[in-house]
Amino acid sequence: MTKAPIAVALDAPSLEVARVWASQVGPHVQVVKVGLEVFLRDGHQAVHVAREASGCDIFLDVKLHDIPATIAGAARSVASLAPKFLTVHASGGADMVKAAVDALPDTFITAVTVLTSLNQAQLTAMRWSGSAQEIVATLAQQSVAAGARAIVCSPQEVAAVRDAVGPDIVLITPGVRPVGADAGDQQRIATPQQAIADGANLLVIGRPITGAENIGLAAAQIAASLL
């Protein structure tokens, strides 16, 4: 059965809940995402549980951001987990991104550009020069030049980033919300269908699936809308 290009965010309150969620979404999606909160609480076991329960590729979303030597060591510390994707902050600079790439050459080092919780007014207040689209595209280009094979950006910047980095880079979009879903703390959002049409390869979806009464059904329905 063909699975949809979705990474379900397993932001579960416990390891056992993560196991249940992973097993329910696994038949329908390509990737499950283990984020910072779960990884800090449950460690490597969180990745083992997510992989075993879902049968999916692993997106280890810990958004590493430090000096290059520290990032290289951090990346090597998760090598045994063999994540398909590992996130680093693009704003850490090209040398930092390259350190992660060199440490884990078989993993898609994934550069996070601008968090989808930030809007243009907040970026301006932070003294970031330019529009969100310009900032994201620049960070994406710099990260790809340093060896990143995937980029995280909001769905509103996907088309611009695709133009900036070409066809071979995996574009991952959080901030994806089906029509009628609560935006939560996400600011720069779009529907799953629009994100794919604009050039996204993988959609990160959390609460619209894991907050549903029937998680497996929610995953199946959103997946079917993309296939």
C-alpha cells in the first residue's frame, strides 16, 4: 500500500502513548517524527519504539544549534539510531551545518530555516532584515551549499525555496493544517494539498492527527487526500 508523504509528530505524553500513536499511523504515512520534548524525556528508546511500532522512517527533530565541534559530536551520538532526517538550525551557519553533514553522511541533515511559530512582525522586531520569504530562501541556499539535503520551511515559503535550491532537495513543511483545523501556535500555514502543489516533499502534521478521537482514521483520511 502506498503511504502518504506525511511525517506525524509523535508529541506524546509518554512512551506508551507514543507507541500506540505510532502503530495507528504507521500504515498510512511514510515518516514518524520524534521531537525535542519526547527525545529529552525518553532518549534513544523513543526512536526505537517509534520505528518498531510504525515501520516508518524516523525524523529526529531536535534542532541542534551550537558551535560546529559540539554539533559534530551531537550528531555522532545519534548515529546508532540511523534517523532518516536530523534537524539543525540553519541560523547556526554554514560551518555548523557542514559539521553535522560530515558526522552523519548517510542521514539527511535537515536545516530548519525560520520557525513556523514566527510571523513577519516578530521577525522584524528581532531585527531580521527582509521578508520571511527572503530570509528563509537565503538560509536554505546557504545550508544546501554546506551539504544539507533537506530544508524545513513553512508552506508559505515552499515555492520560493524550491526555486532557490532546485529539484533534488527534500522540502519539509510544518504548519500544515487541513481546512477547518485549529492553527494552534502556527502562524505561517497552508493546507496539505496547497503545500504539496507548491513543491513540498514531506508534510509535518501533529495535532490534526494525534488530537483526533480516532487517530488512525484521521491519518488515513488526510493521507487519502494526498494520494
